Amino acid sequence: MTLSPAGILYVGTRIGSVYAVLASKKNNKADEIITIAKDLNMPNGVAFRNGALYVAEIHRVIKFPNIEADLHHPPKPVVVNDNFPSDLHHGWKFIRFGPDGKLYIPIGAPCNICAVKSPYASIWRMNPDESNLEEFASGIRNTVGFDWDPITKVLWFTDNGRDMLGDNLPPDELNEAPRKGMDFGFPYVYGNNLPNPEFAKQDNNLNLSKFTEPAQDLGPHVASLGMRFYTEKMFPKKYWNQIFIAEHGSWNRTHKIGYRVTLVTLDANRKPISYEPFAEGWLKKD
């Protein structure tokens, strides 16, 4: 989802459609839902900038210029970039504009665990007009949620760990990427640079220290999705500028975990000091 300056909520889906939700300020309820587009290729990612709605499908990014001039008759989409891989596995995308004005786009690994080359397992960024497409970070299995620290302007992102290492390995990750070019280790390591058995042992000269360790280990298989720094003032001050993470929940543990919103608290140096549930109770059966 993304909210435009006019207060219109745009919602992407994995079922082919993109919607605009109009709400009255009087009752804060949706008064009208408008279909902006349909029959797209998993248009999960949506972002808004300078009057245009950007939509990420599996294989491309498109935009609807001047979308709010007439929501009931939206313009035809313009292709921004259609050179992304078409793999469905970890192919659906979350996109956002960063403080630098660039659009950030992840490309997941097309597998559970495999050796892949660029552009897979990475986060890319480009100018809104498609120019200067570049890889920002690599070694990222599948991130579907990221945000920028409102204090430092540094990118933070969640990453979903691999399957088939048992109930308690590996942890999902919360990562910090203060600069371009950092490698977060997939597929060679997980968590705090622990070697993945299929790959790390194949290279005796592998330098594990070159990989960036997570800022915070999350729960194993919790399927961490959206994350946001809390920049509002409704909650008490202890929550201001801290991180909320939506955890979709595990499917591959004997006893399922997740299905909750968690809180990562940072100290004055912007380092994590705690990770704990904030809201839970959506898991009906263990």
C-alpha cells in the first residue's frame, strides 16, 4: 500500500489488480474503491511520486502519470523498466522511493537456496525516469519490506531466511545498509555469518568476514514482511522512531510462530537493543 499526499490509498495485489481507496475524513471509512488496473502480473508493489503511481509487476515497473486527475478514467500505464526477471518464485516486489529520490526495487532469489548471479538476490535502485539503474545491495534472499531511518536516513530491510534447516534455523533478518555495495551473504551464510551447508563448504577459501551480519536476528521462519519506522506521535514517546515489523507467520515449523507485529527498539546510536511482540493473537492453531 501507499498513501498519496491527497490522502488516497493505493493497494497492490498478487491477483492482478491495483485499487484506489477513497475515504471520508468524517468517518475514516472507505467510501469508494476504484479499480485502477487489472490483469497485471502480480502487481504487488506500489509507490507514489510527483503525481504518478508506480506499480511493480513481476517483470517490470510501470507508472500511471497524473493518476489523480481522473481516477475513474486512469491513464494508460507507461513502462518505466521491463528488464527484470520473470521468475515467479520470490518474484513479487515491494517498492519504495528513498530519501535520495530513487526508486528501490528488490529481486528475490528464484529458489529456496541456490547460487545465483546478479540481478538476483539483491536490491536495485533507479531514478524515476529509469535512468541510472544500479545494484545497491546483494546477498539478500527475499526482502519484501524496507524503510529509511528518519534520523540517519539509512536503509533498513527485512530478509526472509531459507527453509529446510529444521524448526529453529535460520532466523529471519533485520538488516542495515548504510552504503551501496554491501553483501549480506546469501546463499553462503545465514544469521550471524553461519555457513549454509550446501555452499560454504564448497569453497575453502571463502572469506565469511566480507559478509554483513544482520543488525538483528528475527524469529526463525516468521516470514517477516512489511517494516516501518514509527514517525507519528499517537503512541508514547518510547515508540517514536522505532521499528515495527509485520510477521506473516511460519508454515514450516512444527509449532508455528509469527502471525504478529513485533517491535525492534534502537538505542541512541541506532543499534537494536530489543526485539519483542507488540501485537499478537492472530494464530488460531499451533
